[in-house]
Amino acid sequence: NHRIRLGSRPHGEPTADDYLHDAVEVSSPAAGQVLLRTHYISLDPYVRGRMSSAKSYAAPMEVGDVIEGGTVSEVVESAADGFAPGDMVLSYGGWQEYSLESADGLRRLDPSVAPVTTALGVLGMPGFTAYAGLLAIGRPQPGETVAVAAATGPVGSAVGQIARIHGAKAVGIAGGERKVGQLREYGFDEALDHRAPDLPGRLAQATPDGIDVYFENVGGAVWDAVLPQLNTYARVPVCGLVSGYNSTSLPEGPDRSGQLMGTVLSKSLTLRGFIQLEFVSSMFEDFLRDMSGWVASGQVQHTEDITEGLDRAPEAFAGMLRGQNFGKALVKVS
Ligand code: NDP
């Protein structure tokens, strides 16, 4: 079983030296367990947080642990009722070829209903994050303007397309011309490159009626451009701040927190952080039904960026945090 473990806690962007590659014997499943062979690994920004020792909503990885990650895997040996070799499942096997898992936590996948990889993207955790954060917190109304960055990624692309289904105008922000073109294909009403000059000016032009919902994925310079455009009573689901995940220091001054709070007050803004898990019991069933329908009808489109080979997971992961992925970042193991 070839696996990739955390060798040291990264300082800034994770590098090859932060990982340990090794191989161990595969063991047989105990009662209630299955042995899984990994087909696809999901690369998700939250894993960068787990590499740090900082306390979060979930415990950090320890040095020596296999790198965490959602996986689509195949049952190769089963000691659990209801699972047989050949079954495809969604699990959290992490960055390794094989994993032993308790059957309780597995979601069975039916490849005849949807390609199995969608369980890690549009029909999985990222798609659900978009659905829950936008509908439960953002609550877009017909005619309103919804803005989102990292807009070609699995979360952002779903946010914009669901906003349009709900009758809102979608403004997508992404890095580079190719991604801007992709946003137009997805049907976003406006598409902006955050790497081109004068994002604040271009965003103001693209949102003449202001912004009613800003789905916050990135923070940093994009947030600075968005804040002046927010309307009174705007809602901001705070989902992620990926522009800062590799940061090693606070941004340069001056301290603008007073100004920010002044805007929150004077515009009656609602900023509400969330972790998708809090909505699973109340919304996951609705999500699977709605999103499966939208994907089948073409109302929600998605793209996958598949890197071949477990050994390339570290470089693909660092690249994703930098914006090199074009769609949902996955690693194909076998
Ligand atoms: P993506 O596939 O969109 O990958 C991250 C993207 O972030 C990059 O492709 C890049 O896109 C963008 N990015 C990186 N640095 C910057 C920067 N400085 N400024 C602007 N954009 C930047 O990731 P996901 O769709 O999987 O995740 C999106 C966000 O959602 C993340 O913040 C993640 O942590 C969060 N999340 C939160 C969850 C929750 O429960 N709260 C659950 C799942 C995800 P580009 O090239 O367009 O700049």
C-alpha cells in the first residue's frame, strides 16, 4: 500500500519536503470493515488547514498521518454486511492506494446514475457547500445580484449557477482569461479576472445595482473590492478564505478592522461563517435531489481537473491552492 504522509508542518506553500512517501502491507478487514482500493482522491483547500497545528472545527493531522482526503474507492474485500467486492463507495481514505474503513461511514455510489467522480465535486461535499451556504445563508431573491470568487471551482461554479436558477444575477470572479471564458459558458451574467488591473473599478461597473449576496471563498484583495459594492442588508456566507491559507504573516497595515465594522454597521450587513457539516442533516437530501436534477438537465454544469498518479498529489494540491486547477481538482490513483 503506497501512501503519502505528512512529514512536517508546511511553512507557507507545502513543498515536496513536507511529505513522506512509503509503502506498507495491506491488512485484511476486521468484522464490520471493508478493504478499499482508491480510484480517485479529492483535493480540497481545507486540507491545508489540517496540515497546521492551529485548532479548528476539526483536529489537525499529526505529523506521520496519511494526508486526509475524500476518496472514491472500490471494495476489494468485505467483512461487513451489505458490501461486496466491486462496490464503489465514497469514503475518506486519504492519499493512499488502499484503506481499511468501517462500513458505517461509507456512501454507496451507483456508476449508472452519475459518474463516480461527481461524488467528490458537484454531487458531493463542494456542491453541497455551495447549495447550503447560498440557500440557507445567502437566500438570493429574484433580481438580486450574487457575487462569488474562485468561481470556476466546484464550490463557486455551483454557487453562481444555483443563484441563476433562483432568478438572481450571477457575477463570477476567477483568475485568468481561460477561467473567465468558462464562467461565460456556465451562464454567469458577468465574469471578471481578479488578476487583471483595477478589479474594484471593473467590479463596480459590472454591478451597477450593487451586490446583495457575496459568497466569500477567498478573502484578500477580492473582499476589498467587494465590500464597497455591498448593498444595505447584503448577506455574506463566509465559506472560505483561500487567498490566505498559505500565509505566514498578517497582511501589511494599516489595521482596517474598524472601517470594516463601520461598514457592517452602517449597511446592516450579515456576515455568517459556516462549515457545511452543520447543514447535512437538514439539507443533504434536498441537495442530492435538486442538484442531481440540475446536473441531468444541464442547468448546472461542472468541470473536473484530473491529475494522474498518487505521486503527483502534492504538486496538484499546491497548484490548486494557487489557482492552477481548472475545475474540481482530483487525483486518479488507479
Ligand atoms: P477551488 O477548486 O475553487 O480551488 C481554490 C481556488 O481559489 C483556486 O483555484 C483559485 O482560483 C482561488 N484562489 C486562490 N488564491 C486566490 C487569491 N489570492 N485570490 C482569489 N482567488 C484565489 O476550491 P473549492 O471550490 O474546493 O473551495 C472554494 C472555497 O470553499 C475554499 O475557500 C474552501 O476552503 C471553501 N470550502 C469551505 C467549506 C465549508 O464548509 N465552509 C467546504 C468546502 C470548501 P482562481 O484561479 O479563480 O483564482
